[in-house]
Amino acid sequence: PRSPLIPRPEQPIQAPLRSGDGDGDVPAVTFLLLRRPRSTNARTGSSYFSYVTSPISHAMDGQSRKHRILMVSDFFFPNFGGVESHIYYLSQCLLKLGHKVVVMTHAYGKRSGVRYVTGGLKVYYVPWRPFLMQNTLPTLFMTFPIIRTILIRERISVVHGHQAFSTLCHEALMHARTMGYKVVFTDHSLYGFADVGSIHMNKVLQFTLADIDQAICVSHTSKENTVLRSGISPDKVFMVPNAVDTAMFTPSSNRLSCDEIIIVVISRLVYRKGADLLVEVIPEVCRLFPKVRFIVGGDGPKRVRLEEMREKFSLQDRVEMLGAVPHAQVRSVLISGHIFLNSSLTEAFCIAILEAASCGLLTVSTRVGGVPEVLPDDMIVLAEPDPEDMVRAVRQAIDILPGIDPQIMHRRMKKLYSWDDVAKRTEIVYDRAMQSSNTNLLDRLPR
């Protein structure tokens, strides 16, 4: 007779299973296991049973691929910039996809400890102060205890570092690989090969990227630059562009008159962003076009030069200096203008251009780095990083300005760029990183 402990064929066995996280993120899911005879042992006459999962188990397949991600960088809010925006919007979209995301950065003023921002995004502001250009002092091993604590407490599966000149990023990636975690790196900038600073940074990048699982670059130009500088295999590098929040950056409902043309500049006023070019371009444009006015938003060490230029050429009534503009007020500044001027000397991918185009502004930009990949030719006028060519590009933009419809431009941007699409593509990179093989310390050292 059949033992009562052995279920009959096709008898379902309900086995309540809970995700291994132990934090209640995933509710209990019941698997239905169906036992049915597969074959009979000729010697003993006993039956082997095969376990067949019902369709409810397939719903768990998607959840089994969910990741627990630690974003690490020296650059995050309340600081403002392209890297900060990228980390924030990418994290929010990954949270919507069901992943757990935690951000680690250094303290900003009195902002220290654990904070929660929009969407339940958890941010660790570790108690280190910036040393130079918002970077913490390189310590190599002093960061290990707190990084290890966060990795274990949050049960992290993937560590994602951002920006090549973030010391916190490099140290976190090194310690995570030593502990056996999968690591991904995103490079947001371009670097040269000749100056002392670039040579030093390239050596650091070679050390870090020699042991990562996957890398992401924000443009094809950036990918080529990163591969050449670090020596990483191109097969490990993915191109995932930045995006723009088109729901936030919308054009004005009332179209501006072209009787007075307003050119908007929003940028950090530093050498790399071409502030010295603006000092030469603005007076010449004002001389050639009496109906043009400039609005300059941003702060930095080169602001003094712009103030001196305005005084020298008596342009106080035509050049408005706003200083630092909070990110929440960027749209209100953009929709007050017709043309957006970007004078960067190097740029892997300029998010500011996307924000301006989403608000319906025609863009004039230097032809550097990955900028030519950002917008279609009819939405941007490119120029060499030379004052004469920049003035020529502004003249061309003024001529084609009447044919620009801000609403049509905004609708095109909604189709071209989406943070949800960026998150899905980044998710694929995480999946590839999880599939990569593990290496022991002896295999890692020769790299």
C-alpha cells in the first residue's frame, strides 16, 4: 500500500517561499510543485518523481534577476552637474523597475549620515570632506571599513562607480572586487594623453578598469577615449547615452517674439567649459547684432573675467549675470531665451544641450567630443572652439530661428531620449556583469 507520506501523482505540494533578502521587499510567493512518475527502477520497483513548476514559478524568474545596486561617486546632490543628474535619474528609474538602489557619496556641509530622497532612494553621506574639486582625499584603505559595512548591510550585488576623477569611486570599486562583488564603471568625461594631469588620471584608470566586469560610456567618442586610455577590452564597454526629463523641461506655452533675441548660457564658469571663449564671443555678437541680449547662469573662477568684460564694453544692459542657478529653476531661465550657447572645450555628452532642446531652444555648440552625437543636424549649429567660428555659428542660428517650432522640438526630444530607456539598457549591463566569471586574488594581481 502507498505510504501516506508519499503524495499521489499530480498531487500539488504548496511550498511558501520568501526572497532571501529578509527585508520584506518581495512578498511571499507560493510555488506549486507537481510530482508525477518519470521512470521506474526495475530492481526496486520504486518511482522517480520529476518536479514540475507551475506557471506561477515563471513570474519569479523576473524577480530573480533583480539587483541590489550601490551607486558610488564623489558627485551627487546637493551638488549640481551632469554626473549628479545622471546618478539621480538613473537610480529613480531603476527603483521603478524593481531593483534596490543605494547611493554612497561624501558629506556636503552639514549633510552627513543617511538621508532618503524622492522615491525612497537611500543616500549614504559618509563623513569625509572634499579635498579638491569636490573630491575626497585619496586614502586607499581608510575607506574600506565603511564601504564593507554598507555592502553587507544593504546586501549589495552590484557596485556601480561613476566618474573617472572620483577618488571615492576608485576606492569603492577596488574594495568591492577584493570582496568578490560584481562592479560596473561609468565614464562621463574625456581626457587627453599629453598633460601631466591626464597622464596621472590615465594610470589610475588603467589600475581600476583592469579588474572590472563591465564599463559604460555615454557616447561613442567617450568609448573610444576610455578604451585608449585604460586598455580595457572594447567587448566589455557599452555605450549608454544620457537622457533628459522631458516632463520637467517643457517649452513655454507662449512663443517668444523675435524682436529681441535672447541667448542663454548655463554652465560652470571654468576653463574646461569654455568661459574664456565667451569673453571673446559675447562682445563681438553684441556689436554685430544690436537686438541680441545674453543671460549667463552659472558660477566659477572665470566669472570674474566675464564681469570684467561686461564692464570693459559697457554691456551691463545686454549681459545679465545670474550666478549659480538651482536645478529647479533651470527651466524658467531656459524658456526665457531663443538660443542656447554651449562653449565647452571638451565634453563626452552634454546634458545641458538636451535640457535646452527639450525646452525648444535652438542650440549653438562647439564641435568637441561627443557633442555631434547628441542632437540631429537641424536642431543644433556646430562650430569649432574658435571665437570667429562661434560668432559665425550664432549668425547662422539667428537666421534659421524663425523656422524653429519649440513644441515640435520638444515632441522629438521625447522620442529621442528617455531615462526609462537608459535604465533598461543599464539593466542589461548589470545582467552581463552578474554572468561574468569570478577570479581569485592570484589571477587578479597580474592585471
